Amino acid sequence: MEAIYRVEGDTAETSSFAGGPWNPGLQHGAAPSSLICWAVERLPSPVPMRVARLTVDLMRPVPVAPLTVETEVLREGRKIQLIAVRLMAGATEVVRATALRIRILDQAMPDTATSPPPDLPPPERCGPPDIFAKATPFLIGITMRVARGAFRIPGPASVWYRADRPIVAGAAISPLMRAAIAADFCNGTSSVLDMDAWTFINGDLSLSLAREPVGEWILLDAETWVGPDSVGIAAARLADTKGYFGRAVQSIIFEKR
């Protein structure tokens, strides 16, 4: 499968498969979020570290066009490292992100510290969603299995996601990238309003990880809350087939079509 991005130096050429649900000329939020993960993980750290928190601010709609990737280490230390990433479309900043990496130690943790196993059926026991979920270019490269609820039924829902299409040509999809891709589906997974009458675009994505996920499948156990002023949040617990490992939150803007 053709990759979403081909990176040469600090320039990421973007394929049409980055297109999102609102406009095929604008990228699905999971695409730049996963590119940011790739950029962060390429940076060295003074000791072994992993990302514990990722915050992505979608400053403007991200065009399906070449992007410049800028990275900066804001805080270097032996216990934490704070990294900033900017994605530029020409002279315009379209995405800004920070990633907090924390030192990892090779030590056994008490059994009581482990996360609980998933309380929903595994992907092999779940069916695919209805056909509309494949209606955008980015989703052609995503396999979904619905564990609870449905995309067209308002309310909480739980869906397994597996990213199949390469994100960056020549690079494997890392566990962090898989988590970020799935997390960006919070608002679509747990919609609370009629999708034909409303849009519900997220302005950001915050992801916190107790550990890195294992395997290709990521479960999003999601729900959305709407305030009285057209602003809300979509949030989810993240799990793999071994157990829950993280949480994701998006700030949502609700508008009538």
C-alpha cells in the first residue's frame, strides 16, 4: 500500500490517502498526529525514554500538500524530556504539538500495578462497521471492528482500530503511532448527534499512556459529552488485547451543516 507520507529531509510529501471526512483536500487528523509521533521518536534522548503524554493542537485545517516538519527539544533531562513539533504548510503553521518523554527503568513492578484486561470482546469476535466508515481516503487504510454500539447510533461506543497503510514510507508503524491514530477517532466513535445534520470537528488531541500498546489492534472505548454552548469533549480509554494502557481526550466544536 502507498504510504501517507514520503519524508525527505524536513519535508513530508503527502499522498491523497491522507484525506479526511469533511473535505478530501484536507487531512484526517490522525495522519498529522501520527507523523508527529514519527518525528518525536526519531529524536535521541540522553537515557532510554518513551512518550507518556502527547498533546496535538490543530491550529488550522491541514491541507493534503507538502508539510515542513520542525522539531525542538524544549527541556532536556535525565528523567524527562519535553519536545515541540510544528507542521508547516508553506509559511503557515497548521499543527503544533508537545510530547513528554519519561525515563524508563528495567525493573519489575508489583502485580497490583498492572492495568485491567479489556472488558469487551476481542477484534476477532467483532464485526465490521457499516459501509459509510470507508467513505474517506484515510479510512481505506484502517480496519475497524465494532465491539459495542455503532457509528450511526448516538451514544458511547467501542471500536477496535488497526492501521494497515504505512504512515511514513520505509518506516514501520510504531506502537505510539498506532495509539495516536486510534485516539483521533474519539469523536466519530462516540457521536451523540446526527452525522447528517451536524459536524463535530476536534480542535486538539491529548493522549496519555501508562505503557506502550502491544500488537496491531487498538480499542477505543469512547463517549462524548456536549455542553450547552456547542463545545464538548470526546474521551476514551485505550486498550490492546492485553489490557487498558491509556486515555485520550479531544475538544470538540459542534456546528450544524
